[in-house]
Amino acid sequence: MTTRRSFLTTLLAASAMPTLSWADAGNPRYLAAAREPDGGYALFGLNALGQDTFRVPLPARGHAAAGHPHKPLAVAFARRPGTYALVIDCADGHVLHQLTLPERRRFNGHGAFSAGGDVLYTSEIDAASGQGVIGVWDAMSGYRRTGEWSSQGIGPHEIARLPGSGDLVVANGGIRTAMDDERSKLNLDTMAPNLSYFSADGELLDQISLPPELHQNSIRHLALRSDGLVSFAMQTEDPDGWFTPLLGLHRRGAPLVLAAATEPQQMRMKGYAGSIAFSGNGAQVALTSPHGGVLSLFDAAGQFQGMMARTDVSGVGPAEGGFMTTDGLGGLCSIAGDALSPLNSAPRAWDNHLVTLPV
């Protein structure tokens, strides 16, 4: 029988337990998924020098992850469209929870925590209708699904929380895929990608569409600056669209800015921007193109500044003095100014993204 004294003793003991932080997982600066030499997959923590801080096996190919704002927890997402999302204790490597989707739903590779870390939002698709859904999960009660709302588009991919706010921004890519072959694209002629802003409870606050001539540019990935400036990376489905802009910049209440490199350099991206990031000081934006083996640099107003070659360059994140990149050959590089310098090399193929953790 529980007495008042034993209850208070238990409560005091629980309150005395130390609260773990990212320092207990080795102070990682980034999260990245990779394929290992034996064909298996894992999620890694990386410090500012590109060195491993932890490794957690994954059941299949990963894509991106969402890092908890305070605790050493990450949610690793399957490559889209996928069915697994694992809540991982990065301090000890244990899988704490596996998110359970409703029937006919698929994860689309990305998620974001609320500012306090008590709610997780996930980008999803309804495999039958093709409509986009944002799933809502209670992180304080075992990641129980508590609701969902429309993404206000087809094919939502990355979702991010606006800095200093509870509001969210969603990249609706606009591509509907077949239910029985979820990488077959069904609506390329009628694509309508958009960038949508939401309150934490799903109210649509703002929505930005591309010009009609760019309706086949799928909006995929996001990078947010501390002052609320949103940058997004695009991938064109137009076979003649290799000259089209692949970078967008937007701030609520201001006009949309679309940016491209000079034509010869833009062609080298092959119509595909994989990952995007602001530099550590927020003055530059970097776009990777693993298809073209190049990384493009722009200033924060969208002016093209230069291009660097790196085979299968994939992930990019902010770093002191510039950027950190990963590639499919296991390389990790730093970029400062116009110089790309190898930092580290690992026996693995890094996947698409380098997710930045709070510091």
C-alpha cells in the first residue's frame, strides 16, 4: 500500500535525478544518417570537427532526424515515403519509442519539435488520397498521437519551427505518388508546390506559391535564420528546367525571392538541390547538388557568390566561419569563404542531410 510518506519519498528521489542534456551524448553539433560498409544503416552524432559522438543502428535507410531542443533525444525518420520513426536516447543508444502511423499513412522523412520539446510534428502523406498531413504527437506521454491537420498541399516534405516562435513552416513539394509504387509520380503536369505557415494548432497563417512557369519545381527542404528568414531548396521535374532557380527566400509579409546561379553553373546542378543551410553567421546560403557534385553559395539576398565541386556532396549545415558538409563517399568538409577543406573521413556513405542541433 502506498503511503503519503512513501509517495513523497519517491517524488523527492525522482526530482533529485539528474536531467540529461546533449552533453551526455558527447555534445554533438549535428545528426546524420548513413549506410555502413556491411550494408546496414545507422544514425550518427557528429561534433564540430566532424568526429563521431554516438552511433545508433537503424532498421532501414534513414533520411533526416529531429533533435529534441533540450534532452539528448532524436527522432530518426525513414527515407520517404517510410513507415518508421524511432525515438532514440542518444546518450545510451536505446530506442525508446516507435511511432505508430494510422492506416495508409507514410512518413515523409522529416519532423520538428515544439520549442519546449513536448510536442513532435511529422510530415506525412495519405497514401490513398495523396493529400499532405501533419501528425501531432505528445512527447510527454510516450509519443502518443494526439491529432493531425492538413498540410494544405500535396507531398509535404520538410517541416520546421520558426525561431523564437511556436509557428511552423512546411515545404509542400506538390508531387503525388502511386499508392502501390510510392516513388512513381502521378501529377507532374498539375503540380502545385507551396510554402505554408501554420500556428502550433494547425491554423494556416500564410501560403506562398511559385510563379506558374515554375509549378514543376518541387519545394523540398528548408533552412531558417534566427530572424525568421526562410530559405528553401527545390528540385525541378521539368525536363527542360535545368536553368530554373532552385533557391527561394521568403519572410512573412515580404515578396518571395527566387535565385539561380549563372547559367553555366546552374546547369551543373542538374535541376536538383538536395540540402540547404544558412552559414554560421547567417550571411550566406549553401545549396548542395549530389546529382551534379557541386555546392552553390549565395548571399542572404539571393545573389550568387560561387560554386564548389565535391563528388556526391549531400548534407550541409551551419558552422563557425561558414558551413559543414557531408558526402556519399564518407567525407566531411568545412567551408570558409571560398575554401573547402577536408575535416574527416569515415567508412560510410552519408545520406541526404546534416541536421543541426541546438547549442
